[in-house]
Amino acid sequence: MHDIPMDDQETLLREDDIRSAPSSDAIFEFDLNKQVLVDDFVDGKFNFRKLMQFLGPGFLVSIAYIDPGNFDTDINAGGSFKYQLLWILLLATVMGCVVQFLASKLGLVTKKDLAQHCHECYSKPVHITLWLMAEIAVIASDIPEVLGTAYALYLLIGMPIPVGVVVTALDTLLFLFLQYLSIRILEVIIAILLGIISLCFFAEMFWSKPDYLEIAAGFVPFWGFGEHKADYISAGIGLVGAVIMPHNLFLHSALVQSRKIGKSDAAIKEAMIYNAVESGLALGVSFLINMAVVCTAAALFFYDPTVGLFEASDLLKQILGGFAPYLFAIALLASGQSSTITGTYAGQFIMEGFLDIKIAQWKRNMITRGIAILPSLAVAIWASTDTMDGIIKWSQVLLSIQLPFAVIPLLNLTSSYRVMGSFRNSWQLISVGWLISIFVIAANISLVVFSIVPYVGVETSLGIVLLVLLLVFSLFYMGFLIYLSRLDIDAISEKMDVEPVDANFDLEGSQSESGL
């Protein structure tokens, strides 16, 4: 380097210190010139300035925890069981923090997102199946988001819901074009929308004058479980499915790559800590918003198990009057718009990663938005508001069913030494991850049973057909999840010539290693 001027030497040394972006043949990469720069010193001390530099991805992800589908589930939970399900809402948020940490960890260490790893580390039939499940999850989450936004436009300016669906699709693409300028601009817009949602729902909650002692009692597990057990379990599982979104894991593992961090182990470990704190803050805000919705519904709508997103505005007007329904509509608009932006963003990562397609970014946005918007448009044209409420509830059931197809691969990949090197999951984190997976799978089976059993029976031909379909679905569902959980990522990726993250990787001796 003696022939290179000192200024250039310093530049080269700094660039050598920065963890490199994916190679040119990677499916998706953040332009190094548009990545958010992070201070490259690592001193082991918590630094508020550095936290602000990491602030962003977790809040983008947290929007999926407070989309219109969540609000519909929250309203139904509060209207049916008052404050009794708040402990499940808290439990679901804590589980969300764990799986989001795993997703961010995967992206930070490997510089690849979850969809890319699934494409590389699983056989074609498996990764195509996982892709289809992820696409179904995107569509299932998009339906309540788009319908909620369109309904908010109807409440505020009288726009017909089908027209509102089209407007939502177009302005979502407009917002996504901002990523060409900087991811920071998109993060600021989402933060503003999140602030609007928070202010509106906290105002609604205080306006409704909930019982704060009963709110505290709602965090006692299984409080009020004695009556209506089947409905209690169904509503609780619905909350879990509404809070933890499958597509969020793909999104978070990609978004953390927008930060330009050092490539040393110390820098990566520090980035993991800051991302964990940032995600925890973001999901904490989302929990408070969901709690505010549940408490408002509990104070005003109990006992009305039929209340949902499309009835809440009229009831607020009748009970509180004044500006209350407009606050609800503004919050719904901000929630729906922000969640459709992040949902479409997740959709493009999923499509690119699983299918290894390389097309222009605007084309990716158009394709993913088109795939997701058509079902919502069909529902808006042909369904009544009562039917829309039912469709939103079933979309949350579908999301809950899809969740293990993202969580299990994530857990397998982050526990693999070949994929993560010394940053592979510790046995404690592996245990917690599998407990969450088993809980979610058990909850899903219970939810499907509670949702379908009323229509199943041997008295009618339709009941028999549904019973057979339920049994066949259950066998395939459990069989594939068991198969997925037993796959050895280290052995498969070695067979498929996937480059290990650690150049000194040794499959024989790697089993005893563990990281965070």
C-alpha cells in the first residue's frame, strides 16, 4: 500500500472493516451507497447515538403487529372476554420478540435473508412448498390490511370500498418508490404513521374509561377460563396468529442488511444487541397499541361477541359520539396504509429469494402488489361488510396455520453451524425456539378444530366430506412439519455445495460449538 496516498489508504482500511454486501449474483442487495452508516468503533458500551442509527427495521416490522386484522381480533377479544385475554396478547408479543431476534440474527450474520437461505439449503420440492406457504401468508395478511384501509377511506370521505382498494394499491406502490432514494425516508414515514395510530387509540382508550384494576387482572394467566372454554381458546389462539406474522420473518432478515456494520465478530455481536433492543422497543409499542384496542372494546362493547372491525365505528359513534369514530378511521387508515407498504416489501423479498429471480425493482413491486391485491378486490366487490368481518377472521386463522412454515426453517437455519458459524443458536435459545414452535403448532391444531368442528359431522354428506378433508389436511400438515423439523441443514447444505459462513468449517467437530 506504499504507492497509495494516505487518504486512499484510510478509505481502503475503512472499507475492509465494513462487513461486505452480498456478491453481485445475489438476489437482493442494499446499495452500499444507500445503506445507513453505523459508527464503526466497538467499545462494548451501550451508545444512544448508535442505537438511533439502528432504529428503523424493527419499527417497519412492528407494523404487521398492529394491522387492521389485529384490530379486528383485538376488538372481538375485548368484546367477547373483556380484559381476560391480555396475558395471551403479552405472551404472543414476547414470543414475537424471540422469533424476530432470530430473523435479524440470520440476516446480520449471513447477509442473506430467510427466503434466500430456504432456496439454497432445501431441495426444490421443499423450498417451492415453503414459497407457496409464504405467498399464501402474504395474501392472507394483505386482505385485512387493504380492506381496512379502504373502509377507513369510506368512513372519512365516503369513497366506495372497491375504489378504496384500488387507491390503496396505487399509493402503496408510490410509497415503495421512496426506497430508491433511501430506506430512511420509508422508515420515517412508517414512524409518523405509527405515531398517528398510537395517539388515536390511546385517546380512544382513555375516552372509554376502562377499569384499570380489571386490566391488571387480565395479565393473570387463564383468568376467566372457566366459562366458554372453546371460545376462550379460539379467541386466544386468534390473538397469537394475528400478532406473529410469517412474512415478517422474511422481511426482518432482509431489512437488517440496510445497516452498514463492521465484519468482525465483535461488531456483528454488537449489531445483534442493538437490533434486539430496537425490535423490543418497537414490539413494546405495538403491544401497547393492541392493548389499547382490547381495553377500548372491553369497556364499550362487552358483551358482544359479534363485534368486529366494520361494526366498531358505528358503535363508537352511538356510545361516545363526537369525534370518536373519526379517530378510529384515522388510526385504521394509518395502520392499513403502513401495513400494506411493509407487506408488499416482504412479498418482494419472498418472491426473489425463493425463486431466484432477478428483475427490476419496480417490476417486482408491481408483481407482488398485483398478486396480493386481486383477492382483496374480489372480496370488496362481492362481499358485504358482515362477510368481510368473517373473511378477516379466517385470514387470521390461515396466518396462524402458516406460521410454523417460517418459524421451523428459521430455527433450523440459525441453529446450523455451517450457516451461522460461531453465531449458531445456543442450546437455551434452541429450546425456547422449539417450545414456541410446539406451542404454535398445538395452538393451530386447536384453532382448526374449533373453527371447523361446527361444520363437521356424519349426519350430512357435506359434514362427512369436511371430516375427511380435515383428517387428510391434518395428516399432511403434521407430516410435513415433522419432516421439516428433522432435516439436517448442515448435511443438506454441504450436499448442495452451499458455502459455509466459517471458512474453517468442520462438520464433524461443529456439533459442540454454540453461539448466542
